[in-house]
Amino acid sequence: MTIEHDVIVVGAGPTGLFLASELALAGVDVAVVEREAGPSGQSRGGGVNQRSAEVLAMRGLLDAVTERAVPRESVGGHFAFLPVPLDARPWRTRYPDGILIPQDRMEDVLEGRLRELGVEVRRSTELLDLVQDADGVEAAVSAGRLRGRYLVACDGGHSTVRKLVGADFPGRTGTMSAVSADVELASVSDTVSRSVGHISTLARTAGGYWMMLHPLDGDAGRTSGFRVVFGGPPQAELPRTAPVTADEVAAALVAVHGPDTVLGRLRWGTRFSDASRQLTEYRHGRVLFAGDAAHIHMPVGGQGLNLGLQDAMNLGWKLAAVVAGRSPDTLLDTYHDERHPVAAHVLATVRAQGVIMSPPPDADDRRALREILTDMARLPDGNRYLAGLMSGLAVRYDLGDPDPLVGSRMVDLSLATDGGTTTVSALLRAGRALLLDLDAPLTPAEEIVDGVERVTARAVGSPVGVDLDAARQVLVRPDGYVCWVGREHGDRPDTALARWFTGSAREAPALLR
């Protein structure tokens, strides 16, 4: 028997879980299949950047994520481990430090939200084959057959869906090999950081190795967990498929931190490289790709996890609108148009950081380059540029409108409304679009077209300021990006509403006149 759904999501990592929750929030019948029997329990991608923190706030998930986060100092971001904190405050965000949270804890929060929305992950369910036709996708899985109007591949860097579809995945093979692991330490030397500070303070080189080591539980007690990332001569020689062993990790710890740093237990370990690849197309008919299934790169600064979350945020509301019949199928093409350039830029940024970072630590030319870039990063404009790059706050989609606000993220303003004081992120929590009217008397919120709510408001003092460049009305998509701005009396959002939300050029209600 074939079980039918609106959408099938393959993969229950952060990208798949968040996408499924976006779809379920919008009332879409979604099935999530995952070949593993249970959550990984691995820290893996450990950082939520500033834009992802804003995204989580828009869906009411930030508090739960923060409660599970690793305590750390307020130190700012980094670029290529340079010893200069990146200050995201000029980008007007409420979360200038981002959040340090192991991936397994993030997945627990996201799966909990999905469960609240009535969706259970189908574990121990492996995708075996798929066939698509004009109306949908039929997937053969280890537990039977599923059919969906669309299928989204969120199944990671070794995506089964990508192979079944035969999607073009060009790029560069890896030129180095390293290890990422979660460990417990029986004892620690004085060189091991007892708290999580700026990433440059956690990195160390010695004995031919480079290493980053930090506690996962906010302290460095005897049995607390640590995340360790390292590389050296042995890792360069071992094949990618070779298991990470306790002896291998123990030898690296001693080489870098001395004999007083003793491995107690290896929880898990994996190898990675600096391979860099990206799908030519994110959409193949009724099959779409998100997260590592669409792009891979060296794991630097949690960029992969954050790219995946923001892929899901961009795709979720669009796919829900198409499934519900509010928007034409062509809306899904804008997912590739917007997200492909963002990932391409991130991949280039990661490759650049690979050149700047050491290994090898004793390369004189590379050291000279780092010194010059460190000085540049200390300049206000240079620091702001790098902070915007690494935080995701600088992303601006090309929506064909020269207005500087259109295509940019909507700043999370504090607002006075008819219902009291609120924020932009709180108004977006239901996953609906928002027409923010800053030039009308305060009245109760009202739906103007299906899925779009009009709220009259006044911007009030907040950590992010109140400047909106004299905008009178702002139309904000469910993913928090501005898609239209009214600056003159009588400006109307009809064209933008039709393009993004209604699929037709019918006139918005008279209340917008």
C-alpha cells in the first residue's frame, strides 16, 4: 500500500526537522523519513550564527535553544581563527554573539517542536528509490512506499536522493583530512581552556598538529565532554573511511596539550576534508534539495548548519503556499534563485579561510597574510564586513527592486501596536507574512489576503534602533525578508502581494487605500 502525503522530507538532521516544522506549521501533511534508528548524539555543527538566532526567534524556538546552549563568554564571531572578535552589533541584531549549541541538542529542540505540531519522524526508514511524474514523487522506502506531491532531500553530504536523481554536483575534492570528535578527558593540562572564549583562544599548534578543543558543558571538569577538532601527519595519510580510534585522538591530545591531558573516552569521531561542492540546480522537477544535500564545504564556524536552517526557512513557506494552492508552482523556482548564490558565496568564503588558517602553522607566507588581515579586521569597516559575512546578516536577495530595504532581512524592531508592545519576530511567529503599516492610526490586526496580516504600528526604542529609512509601509515575507516598501502616500503593495502570496493581480482590500 502506498501512503500519500503532501510533502516527503528525507533526512532528520537540523535542516530536515526545521523544514518539516515549517511545513507542519502551515498545515501541510508532511512525512519525515530517516534511515538511522535514533538521533546521532553528536555535537557536529556547534554554532548558531546571528541570523539563525533571529530565524529561531521568529518561530518561538530561541528560548528552548538558549536553555540547551553551552555557556560561554560574550566574545563575538571569528573569521579564519584570526584573533579579532567580529562585532555584529552594527548590523542591528538582538543576538550579536550567536549561540553555541551542539547539533544533537539542536536536533532535540527541533524534533520536539515537530512533535508538538503532530509529526513523528519515521526512523529506521531508508530511501531505496524514487520516481517522479507530473503530479508527484513516489518513494520506495525500507518500510513500504510513500507518495508526495513534492520530495525534499535533506539527507546530508552523501545524499541518496542526489544520487538517485543524478543531480550534477560539481566542485573540488578535498586536499586535506582532519578529525572531529566528542571526548571525555580523564585529566587536563593547564593549556586546556576551562571556559569557551573567542575561538582564537581555543586553537593551538604543537608537535606537527593543529587543534581546537573546548568544553561542551561550560566547564572543564574531569568527566565533562569536550569537542576536539584536529589534524596532523597521521590524519593526512589515513583514508577518509578509516575509523577514528581512541589511540589516534589520545596521541593528538598529548602532542598538542602535553602528557597531562589524558583521554578518558572517545564518544564518537569522524573525518572531514575541505571538499567543496554545490548542486548546479536546487530543483529537479518535484524534487528539491536543502542543506548539505545541496552544498558541502569544510566545517568552519558552523556555516553548514546555518546554511541549512536558512535554506529551510526560505523553502518552507513557499512550498506550503504552492501545496495549499495559494501560489503557482513557479514560486519554487525562487528558492534556487535566492539560496544558490548565498551558498556559493559561503563556499568561496570557507575556501578563503582555508588558505588563511594554519595548518601548516609554520608557513611564513601564510603567517604574513594572517597578520595583514588581522590588522584589516581591526578596522571598523573591515570588522563590520566580516561580521556581516560570517553572521548571515548581510544577505540580501536580488528581488528586482532597487530599494535598499527590499531583499534585506527585516530588523527585529520593537513596536507599539493596538494590542500592546511587541516585536517583528513575535508577529512572524505563526509563519504568516506581515504588512507593517507605520503610517496609519493604530487598529486591530487584520488579514488582507490569505496568509498575509496587516498590522499598524509605531517603532519604539529598542536595542536595534528604530530607523527604517522613512518607509511608511513594509511587506515582510514569512522568512523575515522585505519584499516591498511603500515610501509615498498612496503606494500600494498589490504587485508584491500577487508575486509572493496570491499568484494573481487581484487588488488588495480597500483598507490599504
